[in-house]
Amino acid sequence: MESAAQPASSAPSAREWRSALLLAAALATLAILPILILGNVSGHDVEFHLPNWIDVARHWHEGVVYPHWSSGGHFGYGDPRFIIYPPFSWLLGGLLALVLPGAMLQGAYTWICVAANALGAYRLAREWFSQRAALWAAALYALNPYLILVYSHRCAYSELLASSFFPVAFLCAARTTRAAREGVLSALALAPCFACLWLSNVPAAVLGSYALGFVFLWLAIRERSPGPLIRGACGMALGLALAAFYILPIAMEMSWIQSEGAFAGGLSLWNNFLFHRSDDADHTAFNLLVSALACGEMMLAGAVFPIALRRLRTADAHPREPLRRGLPALLAVASLYALMLFPRSEPIWRILPRIWMAEFPWRSLYILNVALAMAVVAAIRCARRPIAWAALLAVLWFGAGGAILSIAPWDPDEIRDLVEAAHSAQGYVGVVDEFLPVGVDPDTLDADAPRLAAIDASGDEAEDSGVTTTIQLWNSEEKQFSVRSPAPARIRLHLVNYRAWRASVNSTPLVPQTDPDTGQMVIQVPAGQSDVRIWFGHTPDRTLGPAVSLVGLVVFLVACRTAARKPHRVAP
């Protein structure tokens, strides 16, 4: 690693970016080698993400540009997960599912995300260090043990994607201390980065939001000026506006689903502090694994953070001011989150608004790993034998990652079955019940029930009713069928009801009914021939959200053009 102070300009050249891209590709390929050798891994969330991607590809084949309803979830009964869950991961996965077979989806998605993490970390590190040192930092972050845990044991693909945006968001935050025009441009650059964080993973975004807020407060105190705090708040607010097309609908429609299930039992924040033990043996075993990993990283942080700060003060005769401003803030917020991993920090989690949405305290390890990658480089870049220290750390760092991979749940057969179920007409297990509409009990849903069934007053299937049904269309977000009945009849669909569903019978609008026992949709038809159409309609929140995002985009573009315009010189 290089120890010489770098010039003031840190923007990588095209040649440097080519080197970074090659490194990112190499790291991503190294990351998926176990998948290529051992087959796919059956981590905690793979049953949620992988079918979603195939489901999204099905929507696009049907002509639905932006999916809302999961047609295959819960064995075809569906749920509105594409409204509630951040879109970036399932959009990326859906694009891959359009062109790749199911067995290749895990590897391809992981490759893209690891490469993105490397490039994000490289851009932050290049602000502070030489190119060679920045490449080291990118490698340390892209293949850190926690990230390996995320894509192997957990298969938390949205979190894997979100972690690539935080380094760039932090870089923009650190730059808000610059002179007025450059500080404003940095706040504007923060907006899309912050929006991408929210559009990737909500828990990571919540933790990232508090981290950035802490950084702005730190910088404002250090600079003795409210400038960074004001610019940062404006940048984050504009980022939320850009992401409003997603945020506003979930804010409105969370009350329509069983969202409390996402934060209950073993999924609650209070049951996931380090070394927590529960009656669930698998949950306890995984928590101990995460705890051991977290403690190892905190021990490394305890060793290198003080050295990095000391090097910052003494190593160079003319240290780079951006490093002086940014690195201490990053190390401080990472240290704070490390302390919040233990049960004694519970009062903090209860006081800070909505931070409990992080769900697992140890999700903040992605922020600790950004700080570790930068601190390690800062600590050893001026050492007498930096290459030796770097090699030793690489052995320990990647050795820990290899150990995590060795005990990952490799099960390609299970993934093959999952892919087949996602492609089947019968649908797949919904896995998570928190996306189901309020009042639906998944245990009462019969996976083998017909798509259409005439029912009597008690809700049982009517026998010898003389009702015949013909399905013309059964797509993800639109159903068309005809009913011939000698008397008025009630038709129960293999579909759970939701407020956004709309219906018409013989072109006359009709409010769908709900089976009180199962939550399925029920349509009342008159005697004779009836043509029924069901479609997923627009709701006011899904009109307001995109409108706010459009306004935010216009404000963003106008502000960028205004701030980038060079001031005119007035002739003397």
C-alpha cells in the first residue's frame, strides 16, 4: 500500500475505474465459486426471494410493467408483497429470471451485488486513499465475513444489494462540509443514493438513515456550523421524495396486511441481541454464529480504529482534510452501532423512533464493515511493512469467510424443487404470512381448491347447483371468467381478497365479498349467463406516491442544473 499523501482531487480516472471494474469482477467471481462448485445454497430467505423473481418475470410476460400482486404465493392465493417489499431486489431478480434458468439465478444475482459492493467501497476509499489502497479497501468490504453470511446462510438478497449503496451515501454525506456550491452538489448527490437505500431494503435503510443523521450532526459540531446538518437533511428529504412511489403506498397499506407478523416472536428486535438464546434451537445456533462473527469484527475494530485515528493525526505532514473530516465520523457511528448489539442497549432501541424496524440489531454489521475496511487501510498504509500486514489480515479475513461458507446450508435439490414450484400453475409456499391481507389465516387455505367454486349460504361448496364456469383468462393481476347459473349464485375464487381488487359482472361494477372463514374473494352473480372480470385496481396512495416522486425528480434535476452552473464573473 502507498503511504504518500495524495493530491486534492480524488475522482478516479477512467483508467482507474477500469482497474476497479476488473477487481470487482474478480471478487464477484470468487464469491460465487462455492455456488459453481457445490450448487445452490438454501439460506433463510431463499424461499421468499427466488420465487418472487420468477413471479415478476411472469408478470412481464403477461404485460404487467410494474407488478403489485404475487400470483404464485400461498399456492396461488397470492398477496400484495410487490407493493410492500422494496422493489430493487425483485426487479433485478426478475430481469435475471427473464433470461436465465432458475438454477443460475442465485449465482448471477450474488455476482452483481458483490461487484456493486466492491465498486461502492472503492469510490469511498478513493476519496481518501491512493488507488492501490482503495482497491484493498474494496476487496475487504466486498468479501467481508458478514456479507458472506448474508448471501450464504441468510440469502438476504435485498440487504446484500442495499449494502452497496451506503458507502457512496456516506461519501456524499462527508462532502457536505465543502464550500457552499460543492456542499450543495454533495447534498444533491446524496438524494438518489439515499433513495436507492430505501428502495433496496427497509431495515438497512432505517439503520443507514440514523447513521447518516449521526454523521451530519457530528460534522456540524466539528465544523461549528449548521451547514452540513441543513444540507444533509435536505438531501435525505429529497431522497425520500424520489422513493415516494414506494414509501407512500406501504405507509398507507401496511394496515391492510398482517404486518405485525414481521416483527413478532423470533423476528422481533428484542429476541436478536447478541448471544440471545430461545427455545428454537436453529434460531439460537444462528444467533451464536452471528454473535461470534460480530465479536470477532469488534475485536478487530478495537485494534485498528485507534491506530487509524492516530495515523490520521501523525502520519503525513500534510494530511488530506477529507480524510480528517470523514473517517472519524464513520468510525464513531460504527462504534456506536457495535455497542447497540448488546441487550443493555435496549433502551436506545425503544427511544429512537421506528428504529425497531431494523428487526435484527446485527444488521448494522454492514456499517461496521465499511468502517473496518477503511480503518484497516488507514492503519496499515503507513506501516513499515504494509504488504505483510495486509497479507496477514487477508488470510484472517478471508479465512473467516471460508469457514462461514463451509457450514452454509448447501442444498441444490431443494432449490431445484423451489424453482419448479415457482414455475408451476399451483404456485408455491408463501413463506411469510405478514403480507397476507388482514383476516386471512393461511392454515385455512386449501392448496388443492379449484380456481372457481359455487358455494352455498354456509360457505361450503354447493353440490348439484347446476352452476358451470369457464375461465377465459387467469393472469396475475386480471381474471376473466363466465358463469352460467339457473339461479343467483356465489362464486368463491382461489384468490384472497384485498382492498385493491376491483370486479365487474356483465360490465357492471361490483364490490367483491370476502369469505369470513378463509379470506377468499367471493363474487355474487345473477341467474343466467354472467361475464366476470377481476383486476387489480389503482388506489389513491399509488397515485400520490408516483406524483410525489415525479415532483421530487423535477426538483432534483432543476437543483442540480442550478448548483452546477458556474457563477458569472462581473466585469470591473
